[in-house]
Amino acid sequence: MFERSARVYDLLYSFKDYEVEARDLVRLIHERNPGATSLLDVACGTGKHLELLRGDFSDVAGVDLNAELLAIAQERLPDVPFTAADMRTFDLGRTFDAVTCLFSSVGYLRDEADLAEAIARMAAHLGPGGVLIVDGWVRPDAWWPGTNVQALAETAGGVAAARVLDMRYLIATADDGFEQEQERHELTLFSDEAYRAAFEMASLAPEVVASPMQDRDRYVAVKPLTVVARRSPRA
């Protein structure tokens, strides 16, 4: 993502009700782990969710691959640790009571092997009884060819921005005039079976709950309190 388009990210998604989403996340986590106090947000973007979640979790952190988005997150939350890393390989050397990966960020993974690697890394950062919440991308049966012609447009604080997939940006400010940028975003339509298989390979049993986004599923799983060692087959 270009630096300029990162700067209008929050503007373009200002229609999202982050407060409602944060309350729902807190409910999902505390129903399953009432004592949860630490949370890691994977693909945290500009830190909007963490800004609200830190009121219920005293120990929060974020991971994202995009340096420009992370820079905004760090400005927003200067005392929160943020790490630039790939969700398939990151290792923070610690665990959390909850790990989230929101807003369909897993859709950017290329294939089922990538999905399994990412879920495995998230699960590795869960303590016993920890809760993992992953927002899936659009369900394959809800995707129709030709529906990639969409647009977002918002204006606030003297800045106007519009985005048309496949991401073309038109940004206007009073000082700089008009500017155009274009990006290519490739996302994967994973099946429900693929999501469940990735969780199961990480020794997690997922359940599907209501998603805040249309035509998508939210997967929730709890890490077992104890791990049962598997016996090797006799020779």
C-alpha cells in the first residue's frame, strides 16, 4: 500500500462501527475466557480496534505487514508495542489470552497452505484457554463474477478520498489538490472446510458465529487447557 492511500484508510472505512465491533469482540472473548487481560491483534492495520479494546485488556499488542499502516497505529497508540511481520511466520516470543485477526485480513493469503501456517502462528501465541477469533473473507458461494466493481468515498477534515476496486484512489486536499494512486489486491476465496481444516491442524476446534460483515463468517476457537500427547504408532 502506498503511503498516501494508507493515510486515507481510516477515512474510507469511517462507516465501520468500531465501537460495536469492539464490544462484540470483548463479549466473545470473556464468555470463553472471563479472566482474559492480554490481546494480540494480527493484521492490526491502523490500530482502530486496539484503541477501543485496550479499555478491556490491559496488555495489548499488534502485528501487521504494512509499515505505513503500522506507523499510523503507532501514532495513535504510542505506548503499545507494534511489530512489522508476516502473519505466516511472526514470533513474538510470548503468549496472549486472546488473539484476533479481523476485517477478513486472511483473504490476502494465497492458498490453503498459507492459511494453515497463519492459523498455526496465531494458535502458537495463545496461552492455555486462550481465544482465537478470525474473520473470514467472503464465502465462495456469495461471490459473483463481475462484482469487483465497487466504490468507497468519504470526506472529512479537509480531505476527500474515493476508492474503486481494483484499488484506484483519488485523493484531494485543499493544499495539494488531486492525486491518483492504484494498487493491485489479490484475495483468496477459502471454503468453510479450508478454514476448519486450518484450525484443526493447529489443534483447535472452531465454531462459526455471526460476522459484522455481510456474506462472511467469523471463526472462534479456544485453546485447550491441557494438551494431550499423541502416542506414536507401534512399530
